[in-house]
Amino acid sequence: MANLHPKCHIYSRSYLNSISHILLTLELSMGFLTQAIGQDVATRAAHTYCQVSTTHAGLPSHQ
């Protein structure tokens, strides 16, 4: 890095900052997506458990 022209050094640093920002945005997006999918799976699992429980108890299940 010491041999680069000052402008090249600035551009490369700016480029790296842009990449870091993009990766952080992707990571956050994936985190929210994973969280949303996890909540959906948990909701479906709870609903299925409710249906199975009411069936075993001889009660009508809600749908």
C-alpha cells in the first residue's frame, strides 16, 4: 500500500468501505429474513400442535 499513488490509496479505501457497507446490509437483510422464516415455522408448529392436541382431546380444532 505504501507504493500506491495517494489517489489510488483513497480510491481503494473508499472501495473497501463500499464493500463493507454492502456486506453489512446483506448480513442484516439475511438476519431479518432468517428471523421471519423462524417465526413462520414456529407459528406453523404451534398451530399443528394445537390441532393435534384438540384432536386427541376430542375437541373441534380451529382452522
